[in-house]
Amino acid sequence: MRVSVVTDSTADLPPEVARELGITIVPAQVQFGREIFLDGLELSNEEFYRRLQTNRVLPKTSPPSVGAFSEVYSRLCEEADAIISIHVAANLSVTCDSARTASTGIPCPVAVIDSQTASMACGLLAIMAARASAEGLTLEQIETMVRRAIPHTITFGVFGTLEYLARGGRIGKAQAFLGGVLKIHPILAIRAGEVVPIERVRTRTKAIDRLCEIVKALGVPREAAVMSTTDPKEAEDLAQRFSPLFPADRTIRAKIGPSIGTQVGPGAVGAAFVMEKPIRDKDLMSAG
């Protein structure tokens, strides 16, 4: 059985990785005023963040349409026996709803999965699915593997400001951090479909140090990625600092694209993991 893997552009999956593994990325839309761009295809990261910082009005993002998913699924079904479609947390976007609607009437089985996370944590699940497909696993086996991995999966972010997350209305439980929005460098996580506040830190350096301590306390990663909006050197530093836990040469480097960048803003850096053990709330709050 040949199983095709699909994700959306909020996964921030590097194009070269997607091509190598045969993962199809369905782009979201980003709108600046009257201009509409396909995320990852029609707007470079550099141009996006330049516009983000110079425009008074926050850009709007729209998930891929039902029609876009239908077109992709129909095309893939011409060669594949089944499709697994892994997407950004349903609590944060209607992308999963669009994908499920599009999956009806497709001539091959389509399993749509809510990753309950975002950015490269979702991307790592897609990578795991693609590797499993290459090994010949069935759709049911791949779907079971991915669903079992979700409780092990997390995205971390260190922000220069919560301004963009607050303006975008996606801040969730991290609302409590807003009191010092311009004076702190918060550590947030996305897991179980929510943006979760982890810790308030006063300086950027201490925030990065603290993030490393938290990750170390969670145990050994099975998969890892680092990502940034505007400073890839900072992400590379994270990869090297995580190397005692996970080899730096196996850690994926990614850019946070417009879909997520609209929410996190410039100057954000993050890391995503699929851990060997399930992640519990108390593990995060007691880490370090």
C-alpha cells in the first residue's frame, strides 16, 4: 500500500525536507490589505517580516480552502492507495475542518489528524508518517503511530513580545503573561491544542537558558527541530545546545513562515520535539 502524506504550511516544514520525503504541503493564505499570497510560495520570509513590522494593520491568515484540499487529495489518489493528512491544532485553526470536509467523496481513504500542536511539531509528525509510508506500513498502522505520538509532542517558543499573539487572538492560557508584554521574554508551549504559558523570564539570554533546562528535564527526544522567524543563528545555537540529548546533525532547521509568524512576530525562536515519553503538564511546570 502506498500512503501519501499531506500537511499544511503552518507546519513550517522545510521545502527540501518535504520534497525528499514526498510530503505535500497545502498552503494557507496571507493577506496584506488587498494583496493575497500563498504561504511559502508567493511571499519570502524576509519580505513577510519586513511588511509585518512596517504595516500598522496585522495581516490576515486564512487556512487552505476545502477546494484546495479536494484538488490535492484527488490528484494524490491517482497514484496513492490512501492519504494521511496531518494539520495544525483544531483549537487554533479550522484547517482540520476544511480537510475533513474535502476528504468526503475522495476515491481513496483519507485519514485527517489534528496534531494538537503547530509549527515543526506538526511537521515532525508528518515526517514520521512519511518515513513509515516508505517502509510500507498501511494507513491504519501509520495513523495509529501518529496518534500515539501526539501526547509525546510539543512546540516551545521564546518571544521578544506577546504583542502579535495577543493581537491575533490566539494567546489562550498565556493571557496571564500580558501584564508585562513589553518587559519580559516569555516561554510558551503548544500542546494538547492550546498555547500554554511556561515561564516569564526577564532577559533573552536567561529565557534561552531556561528553555534548555526545561527540555533537558523532559528526557530524550525521538525527533527534534529548531526554528526561528528572523534569526537562524539563534536557532542553530539551540540545535548545538540540545546536542547532548539529540544529535545536532539530525535536528531539522526550519524557518517560521507567515502563517505562524503572523502570531509570534519577529525575533521569535523555537524548538519542537517528539519525546520518548509522554509529556505531562506537571513535567513542564516542575522542570528544572
